[in-house]
Amino acid sequence: MSLSDRAFSSGVTTPRDPLGLLEGRWILQILLRLKDNDLRFSDLRAALPAISANVLAQRMRDLEAAGLVRRLYLPPPAASQVYALAPSADSLRPALEYLAHWRARHRTPAHQEPV
């Protein structure tokens, strides 16, 4: 089965259009967190408190299968693993950077209701 025919666990089929990879729930949020730093699963979980651990684990598997994220194993004494954007996702960095800046400019302060 080719990547373009693979079904994500979320029920989303990986489309032939690469932008379809970004349509899954939480996918963009995860990629935005990984654009600058490699993160442990627990750090991702802390950065995205609204996502359950099971859903985050599944999204990470989906992103790995799609080739956008890779898991790196750290040598002892850390004896841990981190997630990083895969080289195939490097060309997404400028778009992720732009989205991060856009979000910062348009974020509604916590004390105000959105209009």
C-alpha cells in the first residue's frame, strides 16, 4: 500500500494532495510545536493539554507514517526518545513559521470575547 493510499487511524485517507496530510485534527498544532525544537512525548503532551495521551500517540504514529515526523533515540544517560520534523518536512518550516506569526498577531486576549 502506497503512502497516498494509507488510511490514518483517524479515518482520514492520506490524499494524493500533500496538503491533505495537514487536515487531520491536531496535526498542525503538533507540527507547530516541533518546528523549532525536538520534543519528548511528555513535552508535547504538556504543550497541548487538550489532547489525550492516546490521541497524541496516534497522531504521532500517523505523522511518522506520513514521513513528516521522525523519532530519535537519545543516548544514555538520557535514555529517551524525542520527536523531530523529518527532513521531508523541512520545506514546511517557512509555512509553519508564517502560521505561528499569524496566530500570535490574531490571538484574542484571554479576558476578551472574540468578535
